[in-house]
Amino acid sequence: ALRSHQLPALYKAVWLIFFILGLGTLLPWNFFMTAREYFISRLADPEEMSSSWNQTSEAALSPSYLQSMFDNFMTLCAMVPLLIFTCLNSFIHQRIPQQIRILGSLVAIGLVFLVTAIMVKVAMKPLPFFVFTMISIILINSFGAILQSSLFGLAGLLPASYTAPIMSGQGLAGTFAALAMIFSILWVMAVSVCFVFTVTISVFPSITAKVSTVLGEGNRWGLYFIPVSCFLLFNIFDWTGRSLTALFTWPGKDSCLLPVMVALRVIFIPLFMLCNVQPRDYLPVIFSHDAWFIIFMIFFSISNGYLASLCMCFGPKKVLAQEAETAGAIMAFFLSLGLALGAAVSFLFRILI
């Protein structure tokens, strides 16, 4: 028998399981809905596109029949199987064990998604691709209906409070799918801004503030060395880097050079670690002169401001206008994530010195 103090923990675990399963019932369907631009682009007739382009390069191409009716067929192929298999589950639930219905549905949905992902790289004519997509939607929603009905049936055997997490998970499914779709577009910018601030906070100020001047601490330069060469320089040139994006935005938002430049900032970590950081136990001092530290700090801070601003500017510009606000929120999250990761790894770098 369970002890009384174990019941709250057990309730939270079961609640979380129901929430995740509820999320899984509608998440597949929402993924298909949010990826409609991909499906519609695959339904364009190559011959019609070629002839239309030869006639005029400026006129907008009129959508094909499959493109114009895709949303209607997608909804029909989703809702009809959902209705049929929800009713069918009422008859088969006594003949097929609940565990098989739930696990079998999850495995089947996963396999359909796997095949759909593979088909992204397979060239197909519009009509076969349309048929394949509709079959995938039918299968996804058929097994989703069985999964949903089985979950609600299982929750019905438990207290009423266990039904709420299923409903919450289903409500979150649409939001999660939309966020995943937006992130798939701007993930390079999101990861880049995260990495920029991870590198920055990993050494500033945990390492840079511990650099000592070679002239010693008993003079006026030693008194102002860190406040000026570390904090003042960083803030001035970080502001300069951010301001430069108002004058030019090089490289562009689709350039492969931007993430490369972001990745190259990792070189600042060993450079600062090899400066005159005191006290130290393991690494030698290679860049002992104050000038080296000041030069590193200038490039470090200006690259932080410039690259971070580029990423934050380009992120929302890579999605549609109505998705820009959500994209901005995602970018802000990854910026904060970079700050947190940098703070965490700063302990490791300080210990290594």
C-alpha cells in the first residue's frame, strides 16, 4: 500500500504523463496544419510554372486546383477519420487491450511521421504527392482518434482531476506546433544569439575582472585598470557594435558567414584565460602585457554587440509578418538561455585557470 506522503508525488507523475499524452493526440495534426506552405509548394505543377514564367516573369502564378483545394481536402481527410475511429473505438475497446491501443497508436503515428519526413527528399509529381499526403493525414488522425478515445477512457476510470491534463495538453499542441514551425525557420539565428552570449558571459566578468595589470596594484593605473579596461571598454564598444547595425547589416540574414563569425568568437575564451588572470594554478600567462588584454576586450565587446544585434534583427525578419512577434519572443528566450549557459560554464573555465 502507498503511504500518504507518496500520493502527491504519484499524482504529479500521473498528471504529467496524461498531459504529455494529451499533447501527443493533437500535436501531429497541428504539425501538418502549420506546414501547409510546404505541402502547397510541392503541389505546384512544374509544366504550368514553366509556361507561366515564359509568358511573364512579373505576374503572380495562379494556384493549381490541388493547391487551392488543399486546405479543404486536408480538413476533410482529418475530421472524417477522426469521427469514424472515435465511434469505432467504442466497439473495439473491449476486444483490444488498452495498452495495445495506446502504444500501438503512438508507434503508428511515429512511423507515419518518419515516412513523411523521408518523403521530403523524394521528388514526386503533384498528384501522387497529394494522394500520399492525404493518406498520411487519414492515418495520423485515425490513430490519433483511437489514442484520444483510449486516453479519455482511461482517465474516466480515475478521479475527474486527471481529465484536465489531457485537455491542457491538447490545448498546448497547437501552440507547440506553431512554435516548432517558427523555430525551424529561425533556428540558426536563435542558436547563434545563444552562442554569442554563452561565450560572452562565460568569461565576462568572471575571468576578465580578475586580470591584473603588470604594473602592480599600488599605483593609480592599477586602481582604475579593471573599471576602465574591463567594464568601461566593454560597455563602450558593445554599444558601438550594436550601433553599427543601424549603418550596415553585413553579412545578410541568409549568409552562411554569420554563424561562422559567431562560432569564431570562441577563440576569446582561451585568449582571456591566457592573460594575466590572478590567482591561477594551471595555465601559464602568455599575454601578460596590459595592451593584449585591452585589444582582446575591444574586439570581444564590439563583436558581441554587433553579432548579437544582427541575430536579433534578422530572426523576426525570416518569418512572415504575423509571426514576427512570436519569433522575437523565441529569440529573446535563446538570448536568455545563452546568458544562463554562459554563467554556468564560467565556473569550469575559472577552475581550469
